Amino acid sequence: MITLPQHWGVRFTPTVHTHAEGPTDPSNNKLHPNFVVVVTGAGKGLGYHIALAYAQAGAHGIVIASRTKSDLSSLEKEIKSTAPDSIVLVQTCDTQSDDDVKCLADATKAKFGRLDVVVANAGIISKYLEGPDGKQRLPIGIVEDADFDRVINTNFMGSYRVAKHFVPQLVETKDGPQAFVCITSLASLTNSSDLTPIAYNLSKIGNNRMVQHIHNDHKKDGVQALAILLSIRSQQRKIARDLLMVFEDADHIVFVDSMPLAHGLES
């Protein structure tokens, strides 16, 4: 296990949970009958299992979006198997495109007429390079990171586009949690490219600050904005469900977004 600096605040409680249990188990955290959630980047990995967790919690409407239609088809089938009464809206969406994100927001409003939670999960990392030893590695430093623009456009600007088009719908949904959830990373706390590339790190710093702005600018409207700082992720279900820290577990996000963090809370 990677030892992280104490000042990162990773272990700020004496007990670290790695399994969803009790109120954080989505099957024990039933949502209100009209609950609608949007998950971007839902085709694989964490986003896939976030959507499934909402299905386990009984979400009425689940909007799943990613760039790859075939991945969404597989997820739709699993959601229907888990929660036959849930209504699933499937839409391809590249968060690098403002038009795509706007279409997703418009389709959500047309289908359900409300929005309780949006999870801005879509994200990428810089392309791997081949080192002198022939092994694949991530770029180190600003000169090597030739994928800088694409990573910033997807991770930071993509999350911005999701906020831009979906926060107005959250503001309108006064009888729900009104939660904007942004999947960011502990990489936002590092000042080195040794573990993750500079573009990725900077994109996540931007996400963190954007969430703070949304909280401060829209808490008067009832909106709560949450940044989930992840550590280790994998495409495999076991790791997606049992991650290193409590907030990294897809199941816990269902519980966290229902907490009244923004209501009467000063940052």
C-alpha cells in the first residue's frame, strides 16, 4: 500500500472503512420515489458501479452517459436486472463537447422533469509512453506530457460543462439533495509527476476549486457540491467496490450525496 503524507488528511479518523455497510450500503439507503441521477463516464470502471449503486438504492431514474454505446448497453442490462422498476436513459456523450453535454441535460429534463444528483465522473489520463527499457510508463514533466490539452479538456473542462448545464436543474429541484458530485483525485494534492502526469494533477486541482465555488455560489439555492478525492482505481468490480478509502467506494457515493453538507455549512 502506498504511504501518503500525513498532511494529505487521508486518515483523519481512527477507523478506515473499505466496505459499504449499514447506512452506506446502497441497499439500506433507499432513495425517495422520484429520485433521478445522472452519471457521466458510466461506461466502465467506477462510473459503471456508481450507476449500479444507485440502482441498488432504488433510484427512479438513472441517466447513464459515456462515449461508447456498447458499454452503456451492458450497463443498462445490469441496471434492469438489479432494479426492474428503474427507468434508464442511455445517451452517448463526450464531455469534451459542449453540445453533447447540453443535449444530455436537455434529454434528462425532457424525460424526468427533475434532477436530484449529477455525478461528473468522466475522466482520462495522459497516454502512456515507451521508456528506453521498452516498458510503458506515464509522461513525467511538462515537456513529455503531449496529451496535456486533451486531459484538461476532458477532466476539467468536461466537469465544468456538466456543472454549467446541470446545476440549473439542481437549483430547480427543491425537494431533493440537489447534489453536484465531482470525481476528483488525491493526485490534486501532489506537486510531482512521478506518480501521475502534470495534466492530470492540474485538472483535478481545478475540479477541487470548482466544487468549492459551486458550493459557495449556489448554497443559497440549496445546492451541495462534493469533491470525491479518489486514490486507487481499477476496472475490476472488486476494486471498484472495495477501494482504499471510504469515499472511494462507489457504493458510498449514494450515501454521501444525500448528506446535507451544503445546507447551513460554511467552508
